[in-house]
Amino acid sequence: MSDFNQTILEETAHRPWPMPSGPWIMTQTWNDLLFAHWPADPAAIRQKVPAGIELDLLDGRAWVGIVPFYMTNVAPRGTPAIPGVSAFAELNVRTYVRVHDKPGVYFFSLDAASRLAVRAARRFYHLPYFYASMSVYEVGGAIDYSSHRHDRHGHAAEFVARYEPAGEIFPPAPGSLEYFLTERYCLYTTDFQRRVRIAEIHHPPWSLQMADAEFQIDTMALAAGIQLPAVTPLLHFAKRQDMVAWPLGLV
């Protein structure tokens, strides 16, 4: 884990609330990340989010994001990254929520090219992870990304796209749509007893670029029962983001 940026723990002034008091337990580095966002009908999305978790709306609209990236430095605290275990592709489908006025992310699905990560995340974080065959290649500055979910329960989903940055790097300004969609420092889920759970995270402020993307196949949202509107998505690219995560806790 020699390339993990440990100094992110000292960069906290941008956070919307203080760092959690307990010890963090995991590192991750997110690489070549695409944020693809569509506006959505709040009533339709409300049906997909558990009771006890409130939708977070901006100007009366909900948003659905499809976010492909490649992870490195995936390791428990104090443990070095292990070749073949600590790096793999991941792809999530998400919306934006809040509990007790603390904004966060709610995941409809997360696909990963690691059976170990899928099992661990389902067990310890109660998240809807699926194993998928995935490939990520950089070609002339663009990212060729492919994912095919393996699921015997009928939740098959595919994603094939090429995306690339298209513009100068900028920080999302507080109050902007970009800030609303990216600057999130916790996730929410529910456990087997339908209790609302929270997992806190920390990372530096996002450094974003506008992006171009060509989607050849995308059934990710549909697999979660969400029909995306027939509009051009809002696209952003981030080259890298280092983060740490805390264990799941009760709200």
C-alpha cells in the first residue's frame, strides 16, 4: 500500500461534519471513476428506498447515479495491499438520501470483480453486492469498461462503455449540483431486522472534470427496477480518490 495517500487523514476542513471518533478500519483508492447521473421522479425512487431513510432532493428532483471505477489499496487497517486481492473493478447504482439531516448515499446495487469482496461486503456491511466479470482498460486516455453480472437469482445486468475526461480539473463548489452529487461522507443501508445502518467514510474534496461517454450496453438501473429517463446524463470524471471507511453502525 505504498502509494496510499495517508495525508488525507489530516485534510478535514472540508467535511460537513467532524470525523468519527472511533478508529477507521479500511482503506480504498478509487481510480478512473465516472459519475453518470440522471434526474429521477422522487415518487418512483421513494418506492425503492427503505422506510427510515429519507430521499435527499435538489430543486425537487431525485438523482440516480451509475458509477464505474477501479479500486486499489483495498485492505484492512494496518494490512498491506495483497496482489490479486486488493485491486479489482467495481460499479455501483445509487441515489442520494439523508437521515437526521446527515446526507449520504443509498446503493441499489454494487458489482465487483472479487468474490471475496462481495461476500465480505454482504456480511459486514449489509450491502447488495454482486459478483461480475469485469474489465477495465485505458486506451489513449479513454477508459474501456465492461461488466457482466453473474447472478443465479435473475438479477442479470450488463454495462459496456467508453468514457474519458473532457475539460479542466475543478473542485465542486458548495451549493452546486456537482457538490450535491459527489461530496457525500456516509452510506446508509438496512440490516436483516430492517434497522437503518450507517457507515462513515472520509476522503479529500473531489477533483472533477467534465466527461464524455459512449454507453454501448447499460442495464444496471433496469436490473434494480429503475427506468432511467431518455435524457443525456450529467457526466463527471475523477482520476483518483483515496478514502478510509469506518465499520457499520446503527443510526
